Amino acid sequence: MGHQQNRKKKMIIDTDPGIDDAMAIFVALQSPEVEVIGLTTIYGNVYTSLATRNALHLLEIAGRTDIPVAEGSHVTITKGTKLRVADFVHGADGLGNQNFPPPKGTPIKETAAEFLVRQAKLCPGEITVVALGPLTNIALAIELDPDFCKNVGQIVLLGGAFSVNGNVNPAAEANIFGDPDAADIVFTSGADILAVGINVTHQVIMTDADRDLLEQSGGKFAKYMCKILDVYYSYHHESYNTQGVYLHDPTTLLVAINPSLVTCMEGAVRVQTLGITRGLTIFFNKQKRFAEVNEWTGKPTVKVAVTVDAPTVHKLVMDRLMNS
Ligand SMILES: [Ca+2]
């Protein structure tokens, strides 16, 4: 462990900013355990071009324009162009309708998938990919380089609703619903995968009172978040009747830093790609030996988070935003 303690975890954040994406990116930049080596962008909360613009903008706010942004896919893995974009959750601009000025920076020439493949090859086993949007870029990286699954350290993804209702409809969680075919490729790829679903992230809530604390703290990132959080709070008040918001992306980011914040089950996950349950994630715990071969038979094992140390995650998010 000795030399490991000083070594920062190299992270690439695949993101669709997104209000809770912005929070996760800020938490990452405030985490001494982490070196963010790049952001890759994807549609989801907004279209990909706007996700790229927002990623560049957030790095400018943070004074971290040294971090490259690689633009991701504009279409699903099956070249689908009818995308579901959750602008009613995050605002038309993805960042709480603040009409921020356009960023000065531009994305690098490489695509997100090319960047992921190259970085994983450069530091085999060392890169943690934190996937906070639909999984198209990750699936494209897997298709681009058969060794990507071996080269990447761990993929920690926000996705799925394991044994609970989805948040797009009763079956599907938003990131998986965004590209179910890509999600199924990723889950069955054989890479080291830890899935954090909304069954876990719905346990981590930032309350209305927490927002007041952020405002009072005067922390740079805390104040920025307070500007953009209104839309996100309104959505939660209306849709869930909660006095607070779910910290999906920041929870996933912190789990990527420290997986012991969650406990996991291990087994195979398949994703429904068709029909009324499109986007449904079905976990098989590999305990029964079925008499007949099925679509889970022989598929690689992934980790699926089942419990979370919510108080610790909550405290880390608050502390890192306030002390900025
Ligand atoms: Ca996201």
C-alpha cells in the first residue's frame, strides 16, 4: 500500500453536463485523491455539442483549462438520432438556464472513444472511467480497441435501476435508456465494471437546508452550484415530492474514488433493448444453475452497488464544495 497512497487515481469523466454532472466534476477537482486527466462528452441531459460547451465552461470556471475535453458521439451506438434529452430536469442550457457566455476553449481533435482508448493504452490498468451519461462512448471505445477492456482500470458508471422503478418510466433509468444497446455492450464486455444505479443514488439527498449552507459557505464551487441548482430543485419538488435533490453523479464519482462507500452484489447484467421495457437492467446473481442456456449464461461478472454509506458521501460532497 505504501507507494499507492501517494499516487493519485487517474480519472476520465464521461459526462453530459448537466447540473449534477457539474457538481461531480467540481467534487473531482476538489479531491486530493484524484487526477482528472480528461473529460469526454455525451448527449443525455443536453445534446452532445452543448455537453462539450458546458464541459469546457465548467473547466474555465474551475481554472482548469489544462484538462482536455474530447467530444463524444452525437448519435447512439446503432446510429440512432432520436435522442432523449432531459432538458426539463437541467434547463434548456443544461446548467439551470443561466445563459453563461460561450467558453473560450475548444475540444481536442480526438473523439471521446479515441481519447479513452489511447489513455487506457498509455497507462494500462490505471485509468478509472467515471461514466455519468449514456454509455455510447464507452461502447465505441470497446468496439474501437478489443484491448480497451483489459487496459482500462475500472469503469464506474451511473446507470440502471436494480430491483426498483426507473426514472424515465417504471422500467428504465435515464442513462441506460439513452442508449440501451451501448449499455448491454458495456455490461457484457468483460471490463471491471461497478454499476451505481438509482436504487443507490436515491439514498443520497441534498436538502433545501444544505443548499442554504452552500450559499453561506462562500466556497467558489458552492456559490456556482447555488446559481444553477434552482431548476434541479424545482424538478425534484414536483416529480418526487422530496425536499431536496438526488446526488446521482457526485455519488458515483465518490464511489469511483473509494468503492468501499458501497457494498455490491456480483453477477451478470443484461439490458433490454426493445419493447415497453427498453432500458431495463436485469441482474443475475449466478446462484442458480439453470437447466437451459439463457442470455445471461457465460456473461462476465460485474459489480452492482446495493447499499451506500450515504452520510459519508453527503458529507464529502458538502465539504468539497464548501471548501473551494
Ligand atoms: Ca450525468
